Amino acid sequence: MSDRLYVLVDYDNLGDFRAGKSSEAVLRHIEARIPEQFVDGLSRVEMRLYGGWLNGRSLTRQAQTLSAEIQASFPATTQRVDKQGQLTTRILSVAFARSGLFLPSEDLLDTFMPGRSIGGMRIDQGAWRHCAAPATCPLSIVERFVRDQQCHVGSCGVTPKDLLKRNEQKQVDTLLVADMAELVLRQGATRIAIVSSDADMWPGVLLCLTAGASVCHVHTTPGGTTKPTLTVNLSRLRPAYLETSV
């Protein structure tokens, strides 16, 4: 553990940053954005990619494509100039987080759930002020459908939950936070990096910091920073918390 840095990547949270780039380019860029002082003295960087990789027991199409790309490109070597001006070479490895580091032999199933009904939708009435013809806009039918939770044709039994679907990830955020705890509390990691702008990860960051580890937080939008409403919790922990972005 003392010779490597684990980088826990909330892969889907990279969003627009991934567009038009190969997975190798994205992951190498992330590694390069971790400041040299944070990896000083380490010989390996191990990235774990968190996402909805399994539908039941089967790899999703995205996971199959990404798996082939990862196997073709990694492990790889990276080189940087360290603080002494010397060229340092490290091994960069990449793997799917299909299971927790606390139970590595057991895949977490159904982390990808397709076609889930969308609940709790509402219409933002304030948005109508941008409409060119609110009195005759065909979207008013959609508003009524969502508001009343039923079709306006009396004999029709279709509801928004029947029509509006989305794909969801399950267990992913909590798995990432659980692995943060596993690395710091049970495996003795003193440094850890997390790649996400999702506030759901923040309690895990605080846990690692209060346990005495240093955390490098890589935001997934260029120039991104942690919200002040979150960093207010840092107080004396601030010196061990390092922020950067893709």
C-alpha cells in the first residue's frame, strides 16, 4: 500500500469531459492532473473506475467497449519530473470496480438498471415566461399530463410512469465511498485520490481526512471547485485536502 496511490474515478460523472476523447487519453489526463507532490515517492498509480457495469450478471455494452480499450492500453508507464528535477517513471493500471475492495471476489450485480420509471417530476411554471406562445403551445398538453399524472383522454390509462423512463446506476456512489473507507481505515492508505464532482462523495472525503489520510480531489469539470457549503466542514483538516480539476 505504501508504494501506490489509489485513484477512485466516478466514471459517468466525467460527463462532457469524455466527449470525443479515447478512454486512454481521459485516464492519462486524470493521472497527470494529480500534483506531483501528492504522488512523490510512489511507484504505482492504480485507478478504479466506478459505474453501472453490470446488468444482472452481464457486462453492459458500455462496459464491454471500455474493457477492451483498457486491456489494450493498460497497464502503462507515465513519466514526470519530480521536485528534484529528476524524471520519474510510474506504472499506471486501470480496472473496473465490479466489486468492493472489502469483498473483491464478489461482483455487485445490477449496478446498471435500464428502463426505470421517472418519479417525482414537476413542471417549473417559471419556464413559461420564455415561451413565444404560451396560450397555444403544444407543450401545455405535456404540462397537464405531468401535473395530473394521467392522460387527459378519459378512457386512457397511460401515466407518466408508463412513458417516461431512464437508465439508472445503483450502488455505485456508496461503493466508491465504502472503498475509500476500506483503503484508509483497514488497509492503511495515507493518500487517496477521488475523481468526482458529486456531493454524495463528500462524507467519504471527510471520513478519510478525519482518519488522518490526505485526499486529492479531482473535479470533473475544468476549473471546478468544492462548494463552500461543503468545505465549511474542513476547518483544521484543510491542509490535508488538495483540490484540482480535469
